[in-house]
Amino acid sequence: VMSAAGAPPLVFTPATVTQSFMLSASNQTLNFNITTTSPVARQTFAPPAPRQLVVAARANATIVNASSTLFTSQFSDNITLQLSSPVASTEPLSLFVAVSGNVSGTSLLTQDIPLRQNQSSVVFRVQAGALTGLMMVSFELRGPGARQFNAPSPMRVNVTVSAASQVTLTDSSGALPSALTSGATTTLTFNLGTAVPTSQALTITTTLQSSTASGVVTTSTVTSTAAAGATTTTLAITPATDAASIKATFDVTGTARAGYLPPKTADGSPFAFTVVAASAATAVPALRVVFTGQSTTIAVTLGSSPASATTVVVTPPSSMTITGASTLTFAAGTTTLSQSVSVTAGSTPASATFTFAYQGSSTFSAIASVTIGVQPKAVFSVPALKPSYGPSQNVDLSIVLSVAVAQRLTVSVALSGAAVTNAAANGATAASIAPLPLFIVAPATSTAFALSTGGGLGALTMTFTLASSPNGNEANGVQDPTKLVFVTTILGSITA
């Protein structure tokens, strides 16, 4: 019989070699004693040496969910088992995880995760299934080493799974382009399906893998953020000039990530885009400078026949308006590569800049903006002209404009009226103007000329006609064409 202080005696029969007893956990020293009625046994067995027992406090094991316990279908998240102190012993210890309930499509059903000495946490990933409802994730510490920890057995996290919103990716036409233009920026739209909840935000990280024709691959990332209340966010892609193809994959993060699924293709493969060289596209105004109230046209020309329908949206400035349609559509395969839009200046003189954008994707280069100057119309006057003159006088006059011409204005003058008629009837010298034609060259606002009144009496009418410089617009810059007629009277008698 072997006994220890505070414990009942342990009786060993001839067939017994091991006995055990229970102790309450406390710091204590165990002393052992052997009693026997057999002299042989007394000589054969010696009691164990005193044993000092030190009881260590158990560590805590808790489950930390990286997000809330509200998942959406197909949403996955990390869950962490956190130990308040590292694993101390080498005794086997593992975390057993089981998922039940909404398990359709889950990536983890049951798993036994070993914990090593000095390890203080373990991270694993749980993905919700396609169904909605309640998903239970149960945890249990197993093995001899589990006695080191105060852990409920089993622990459980209940996850409510609701339907997620599928994010889609389109361009402004509502479709997704198969080709992008090298060197040109294509803006795509993430359609979230539902608005981002209040006080939350969603970030979509796009990983772009660009490949050249020779096989060189470069990777870059672009982030697109949607604040609370937003239903869309955008992605701008600008392929390098040597890119041949681009693949794109997406990941959703942020506080609202549980409610959204990233864009996906039908077979789950990355989004793939072919990169093509840009074909030139230009916009050229018929007039670089117009006057208030005047109309002109802007011609948009493609450098080649489009492989697919291409629509150009023209946006006017506030100082000018577009007459008719503001979009120009070029059909696929068309050989009519130029179309025009009609624009009209308002009443306010200002520089007017038109911008051009493709509706949807395009294989044409970006169209540079066009600036048209808008000037006030000039007042045309002959300030030195008097109401009357005598016959056979030479009078120095000048034409004055209130606004300088842009290049060169040509002025022709026709004389008519009674003075001209009477001179012809009497065989007298006709009134004349020299030199003709007259020119006002930028930046001048005036030009001089001489009037010879001739030998006729009566009203003398001077009608001025204006002509612009080649490809110019100066003739349209006069305030009112009816004010180009000036009348004086030739008075007196003719002495033979």
C-alpha cells in the first residue's frame, strides 16, 4: 500500500504495476510512504521521492472575426483564434473547425489545424455559400495540450448570410469593350447594383496585368472608391504604347465589402482586353474666329474606317450653342470619315472651347479640344464725311472700325445717286474714290482714301462692300451691313 499525504492509499496487488489518483489543482509537495506485510516487498520497493507540484494558470482562447458576423452570399473572410499566451508545451494541440448550416459552396467544411509550441494565434478563412440564412462555425481545441487553455468546447460563431450585390463593369455605352487603344484612356464604370450603406465605403482594387507582343509582363493596381450612397465608381485604364493585351482581376475591400461581389466573367477567368494601336481622329473648325451671333461648323474626321460603330459626343461651352445633334455616329465600315456639327456664338464675346469624347470605347485617339474665338462685331464708320461738298473737290476721308480685323479686310466702294447721274448727263467728270480697293490690315482699325466729288450735283451715295481675307471671316465682323451706305450732297453751280 502506497499513500501520499492528503490522498487515499493506493493498493497494489501482485498483478498491479500502476495506480493513479486525483489531486485538486494547488501548489503542494507530495510525500510518499510504502507499507506492506511482505518482507520481500519491503526490501524490493522504495517510495518515490517527494514531488513539488506547481499549478500554472490556464490561458484564454478566443475567436476573433475580422469583420462582423453579417456575411453576404459567397463572401469570405478571415477568422482568427487568439491565445492569451503562446502554446507552452510540446503536447499535441489542434484547432478543429466545422462549418454547418449554409454550407453550399463553402471553401471550408471541417478542418483540423495543428498548433505548434510558442504559437499564439492561427488564421483561417471561411467563405459563405450561395444560400442565405444562418451559417454556424464551430471551434474546438483538441489534444492533450488543450488543458492549458480556458476555452469553451465547442466555441461557435453564428453568421447571418444575406444576398450580395453583384458588381458589373461596363463602358458608357453599357457594354464592355473587347479592345483598348494604346496610349488612350478608356474609362469604365463599376455598377454596384445597390447603394453603399450609410457610414460605409467600398473600395474596388483592380490588378492589371499588361503583356507586350514579346511576352514582357508588368503588373499594376488601380483603386476605385465609392462613398456611402454611391451606386457607381469608375476605372480608368491607359494601356502603354507597347502593350498587346491586358488582363484585369478585381477585389472588394472597405467597410461595405461584405455586401458586394467583384465583377466576374462567365467562366471565372480574368477580364481580357486586346490592345490596338490608335487611329488618328481630329476636329477642325471652319472658322477659328467668329463674331457674336454668327454660326460656323466643326468637322470631326476619323483617320480610318471604324471596325465598330463609333459615336463622338461634342460638348459646347456656355458661350456657344450646338444647332442640331451634338453627337456624331460613324457606322462600322463606313467610308464617310468626316461629319460636321453646326455651332452658333452667343451675344457675349469670349473664347469658346469645344471638347470631344467617345461614347463607349473607341480605337481612335483622343480628339483634341477646339477653341473658337468669339469677337464683338465692329462698328463701320466714315467719321470725317460732311453732309455736303462743292463740285470738283478732293476730300481726304478714312474708314474707321471699332474693332481691329483678324487678318485683312478688303473694302470696295460703289458711287451712285443724282450727282453721278447728272455728271453723266452733262458730260462732266464723274465722282471717284482712290485708291481702290481699300485694305485694312491687322492690327489696324482704319484706312484712308480720297473722294473726288466730280462735276455732278445732287446726292452722292457711297456703298461699301466688304470681303474677308482667304479663309478669313472679317467681312462678317461688321455690326450691321445696312450701315455701309453713306450719303453726302454735292451743292453749288458749275462754271464753264
